[in-house]
Amino acid sequence: METTRQRIAETLREGPATASDLGESLSLPTPVVYEHLEHVSRSVADDGADEEFLVAPPECRDCGFDGFDDPVNEPSRCPECKSERVGEPAFVIR
């Protein structure tokens, strides 16, 4: 039986997904998925395999800003224009 983090990693090896996508497919709340993603990213980095944990950063839907400090987190609003219309980051393991 796989752990939650193993299931998240396997899902991300199949293709990109947001935390909401992962939460829905694994029946987990989105904030819990973000906690697991931090650990999954470290595990992939420490594994020594030829894999990378990649993040497509969140992007403001109003001004296009995508330079968020912590891409493995869901920002509540844009630091540039203060809009709350910020897309979710997407994650993948390749």
C-alpha cells in the first residue's frame, strides 16, 4: 500500500497537476496537499535519481505577475497589483 506522498509523486510523474487537482483525485484538502508537496519536492531532490520536481509558478490573471517568492504555496493575492485573481501553481515530476 502506497503512502499519500508516494501517490502524489506517482500522479505527478504522469503529468502536471495543481494542488486542487491532486486534492480532488486523492480526497485530500488542498492545504494538506501543499504540505505533502513540500516533502515530495525534497524527496525527489534528495533521491539522486534523474528526476526533477518542477513548478509552473502561480500567475496573476490581472497583471501577469509570476515572480512569487514561494511557488510551492498558493498565494492569496498578487504583490504587484493586489488582485486576488491568482492562478494555482502546477507541479510535475520529470
